[in-house]
Amino acid sequence: MKFTTNLSNIKANFHLKNSTNIAGLLPFLQFLKQMDIENSFRCFDVIKKSNAKFPFRKIIVYLIIGWMASCTRLFHFRSLQEDTLVKQFMGGKCPHYTLLGKDLRNLATFNVQLDLKEIMHDIIEPALPSDLILDLDSSVEIVYGDQESAEKGYNSKKPGRKSYHPLLIYEGKTSLFLNGALRPGNQHTADGAITLAEETLNLLSESQNVSYARFDKGFAGEDFYSFWEGKEIDYVGKLRWTSRLAKAVYTDPAPWVRYVDKDIVIEGKIIQYQATSWAKPRSVSVIRKAELFDMDQMQFIDFIWEHEAMVHTMEWSPMDIWEFYNQRACMENYIKEAKHGFSINRIPTGSFKANELDLLLKLFAYTCLSFSKWIIALPL
């Protein structure tokens, strides 16, 4: 007796016309509805004709939903156009995906980037602590065409290919995105950093105070250090380990203090050091690490030391400075999440301003998700 049925003989019909394959997006859509996100962008409607079927506020909200729904390119929005859940949220009809690129370019010509940042800060202000930590970093976004202002610069993955070099600022305690700017790929890491930092401080409310800033060795420089000192904001920044710095460390009479004495030995010291480009000496904490190894029931230190140097304004121990700076490593995860979850590395148009606006909208979506997590975590 045969108990199996050929798969070709099995007929399947689906009649769930109102089904959706992104049901997991429902809590996020409910959150956007609760915060009246569409009304937040009503100020942009005056740019478009009053009889437009899809005013800019709806285009912006639709883009935020799409980036949240893992649409990595604009033509992927066609999968949302007939989705029942999204159509209901959008009021019954979604814009065609070909309209999105046109409206991005159109809206970007009015330089609304700062307005968008102000709206975002108004939304996330309740989630920000009273004492903030600013973490600065940059990323390389490779392009595969002749996009405006894309230039050849440092590119470890595909040397010689054009790219953009966005500069990003996050809040260290909450992982919320605070500010960003798109730059040509040939820009140095620190180019425009002071301007963006100043803008970020102006975006914060009067009740919020920036206590610390953290940044890697790409931001080193007298002007950058002086900026934070002038604002009376403590900072810690990585330094390149050079032969000049090494000579200053090992000729300084201050003793090494041992903090860890297990499988790895960690020692530290603080010196006063002045680089050739600095206007004055500054405190530099140096951490050195080496491995312990066993030999004939005795332990020896492998004296091939690994060094890390950090310039700072805080009067902390070298170990505390090092551990505080290492907390900034979360920035790499934030950027990876923005790339893999919100496709900030996918460049949608040939216009530089439109691409910068797209970057901010994607990071706006990232911030809304982070903010929704903060709301859910609040005690009842």
C-alpha cells in the first residue's frame, strides 16, 4: 500500500488578501502612531504643492518605515506598496517607489537637514540623560558609480574605489544617534568635526549637559583638543604610538603601576607630553600589556609590550581612563547596526545632498527604534 503523495498532486491556494509578511513591524508602527510622527514633519508640506497626493510628511514617514522594514534600496519599496499593514498605516495607499528618489532630491534642494535634526532631537530629548557622553567616529561608504562628491580616499576593503566618508556622533550611555554629516571620501577623519560638534551642542536643550567626549586617533589635533577645553568639556582621545611618544614615556621618571597580574600583565602611568603640533603639554595615560608564560614551575613576562596612549583632561588613574575609553568600542556596533539594519551604506541617488538627507533619515529610523526600546523599558 502506498502512503506517500507526489508533491505535484498537492494543490495549495492562499486567500488571505489582508495578510502581511512584516507583522513584526506592528509594534513599531503603533509607536510611530502614538508619537504622531507624521505631524512632526508637517512643516515640510509647504515645499510641495498643496494638492499633492503624497506630501513630504508622508514620503518621509514611508521612507522611515521602509528602512525599518529592511528595504535596502529604493526599488525594494515596491514590496511594501501593496502590503496591507503599511497601506493601513499610510491611510490606504502607498507612493510608488519611483517617486521616492525624486522627492529626496527635491526636498534636499531646500537644505532641510538641520530641520530634520531638530525634529529628531525634540523626539528623543526625554530619553537623553542630563549628563551626556559624546562619541565621535566615521565610516567609509563605498559607491559603485559616479555619485556627486564621491572621491577616492582611504578604503581598506576596496582601495582605489570612490566613497563617501560620513561623520557620526552618538550618545555614549543610550546609544542614541545625535548628529551626522556626509562628506566626500577624500576628507580626513577630523575634517568638519568641530563644526559638527558645535552644531550638536546647539541642538541639545538647556537642561542637558555634555560631560565627556570620546574619540579615536583620527581626531587628534590642537584645534580639536582646544575646542573641548574651551567648552570646559572633559575628553579622552586615542593617540598614535610613535617613537617620539615612546621615548617620552620611557624617559619619564614616573613609575609604572601594575593593575593586572594574571595571565596578562597590565601596567600604566601618566606623563605630561607635548606633541610637535600642540600648543601646550597635556596629560597622557599610557597602558602597556604583556603575556605571562610558565616555564619550569616559574612564571616569566613576555616583555614584548603592547602600548596604548590616550590624551585626556580627567584626573583619573590610567586604568580608569583606559576602561572609560574602551566603552567607546560600542560605536563600531552602532555603525554596523546602521549599515546592516538600515542600509546607510547603500547610496540611493546621484545627488550628494539627497544622499546626505537619506543618511539622516535612515539614522532617524535607527533612533526611533532605539527610542521605542527606551519607552518599552520604562517601569509601569
